[in-house]
Amino acid sequence: MTKITAFFTALVLFAILTLPNLALALPDAEVQALAKKSQTFKRAEDRILSVWKNLPADFKKSIQAEQIDWIKYRRDMEADKLISQGLSKADAYAQVTHARSDYLLLKSAEYSRGSSSSQSPTTANQGAQSDSSGSSSSQSPTTANKGAQRGSSGSSSSASLNKDNLVEKLSRAKSSSSASQTKGNQVDYQDKTKVLGLDYAFNMGMSFEYIEAGTFIMGMNSDHDYATETDSQPEHEVTISAPFYLGETEVTQAQWEAVMGSNPTPAENIGANKPVTNFTWDEVQTFIQKLNQMAGTDKFRLPTEAEWEYAARAGTQTPWFFGENADYLDDYAWYAGNADEPQPVGLLRPNPWGLYDIIGNVRELTADYYHSDYYKVSPAKDPKGPLVGDDQESRSARGGTWYNSPERCHAAYRFFLDKNPSDGDIYTGVRLVYQ
């Protein structure tokens, strides 16, 4: 090693340990400029700077070599892959940066509690490994992380994902269904044979989170500050008696087109990794039927309202899964305060159970008919909606949209949806259940 090389290596190490802003600045001047132009990318950069700054010093030291490698090489490689698949440069760098922040937090938690006793912090853990491809074991766990996989939109790289890793990833169980699970909790694994039918969808870029059975309080009473709609009343206890898998993200346009052969989304909102919109109820049923046929199963379907809200709340009872008010909504949801159209899926932070965009971006169609008074007569166990809607054919959609105020971007909000919405609907998407 020359003296010059040794000097610059020492400088980078010093920067990582003492000057996180310098260490994490993108080397490409053009990309640095993105932080000034793109709110999405700036949020991702601010987050990773904050994460790195607050990591324990001993953990920073143990992972510094891997972090240097990511800064110098891996980040650009991961972002370039997403850019080649249609994402903008800002969105691509935002995705890989958020994914790296999640990885650092997860590895730091493992390091702190000593759960990886004989495993170094630079070795791919179970979660990170399950997102990587079946390539060489020396591959950095960040080269195929959750963010990169999610941006692949069914590309050929997704099709090579290791099946055993896939099954373990999809089999994650929440340690408690009655309390919020946070990153760093010990994860459990279910019987692999129960989820093998998911491999086809996963190869298309669809990822699913395991949702354990449990009981929760559904709805929102009128005395709450954000109870703007009477159809969410009264609060009532509901039991979900069987576990299920729920899509990590809304179905993307690329995933829809891979099944249906066409994309119904209006031209002004076309984007492979954006949620599919502008479909009818019958078209969704056809999509699910074809996906089941292609995957050799009959287990894909729409969620019920109760399943959707249970998963969106993620063990919490506050209006938002992150607290009593909307102060942090920008970090978790696209809404009127930070978006003016549907955004690519998975760019913001997930809820505690790993679900992205669950309360924003586009509202999500459910299997239930919509009736404004249904909560007054809803059964306490596995409710499946009324036998008929307010206007015979109306369906329920859940979650807020990019067009809504924060008061409508929470887990209790319900929306009345025509069976066949007007042409040009860019407010409604779909998230699938596998059970």
C-alpha cells in the first residue's frame, strides 16, 4: 500500500468514526445535488446520517470496513441496478439508503444484545440473507437488500432468488400479536412447507409479511380528535383467529402487467414500481384468479377490512402506529403534505410489522362490502363484512392516499368505493393476502 493510499484510507476511517456527514456524503457531485432537489432523497440521507450518528461507538468500529465498502462501491451498484429498471436516480438512491439504514439498525440491535454470538456484524443475518440472491456467499448482504429487491419489479434478478432463503423470509412470525413489534425483536420461523406456494409471486418481486393471529380494538370512537367519520364507530374488539401473509407493498404496475399483460393505470402516472390503479372490481378478481393459476395455488386473495386494520395497526392502539398525532407521518406515508401523485412503493419507512405505504400513497381495496353502520353489528371473530353494501355493490377501501390530509391517513379510516370506479381513478390500489 502506498503512502498516499494509506493516507486516504485513514482519512475515510476517521471520517466514518468522527464526521458522519462527510463519511456518508455521496461521492458523485450530481447525486449530491439530488439532496437539494428531491425531498424523498433528502429524507433518506438525513435518516442515515442520524442513524449512523447514534450507533454505539464499538459497533461503528466493528462494521466500519463494510460501511466503507458500501459507501465507495455497493451503494452505486445497488442504485444503478434500480435505475436500469426504471426508477429515477433520486428514488433509487433513496431506496438503497433507507434499506442501508434499516440494515444498520438491525445489526446494531443484534450486536448490542449479543444474539449473534459467533457471527460477526459484517456477516449477513437471517433477514438480510433472505433478501439476497443465490449467488456467492461472499456477496455483501447489502447488494440484494430488501430495498433493492423491492425495486426490481419482477426483473430477471428477482427470479434467481434462493428459494430456501425466500421461505425463511416469508415465514417470519411476530413475537406478539397484541403488542407492537419493533425492529430488533427476536424473530421466529414457521414450518417452511406452509409457504412454498409464495415462491412464484416472490420471483415477480412480491414480498409478504407473516401476520400472527391475535385480538385488537377495531375502529375509533367519536371522542377522539381524529374521529372525523362516523362509519369507524364504535370501537369494538375483534379476533383474527388464523395467521396470514400480507403483501409488504401495494401491487405495482409491473407486477400487474406480468399477470394481466396490460396496465390500466392512466398514462400520466405510469411507473413500473408505482402502485397499479384505475382498475375495476372484476379486473382485480381476474388478476387474483390468474395469479393463483400461474402460482399453482388458490391462496391469494384480498384482505378483509378486519385483517387490513389489524395489520396496519401492528399491535398499537393509537391513531397512527407511531403515536397519537401525525407529527411523523412524512416518514411513513405519502399524503397531501408531501406528494402530488402516487409514488413508487417502499420508499418510506414501514410500520412495525414491515408493511410499507399501509396508510398512504393509495387507499387499498378490501374484500368486504361497505356499509356505514356495519361496526354496530360486526361479529367479534373474523368479520367478513356485510352481506350487501350501502348501495348494493359498494366495496370498502382502507388507508389514506397521496391526496388526503393526515386526518384520513390512519388505520381506522374507511372509504366507500364503487364496484366500477370512474375512469382515471389514481387513488385506489390493491394489497394481497396469502393464506
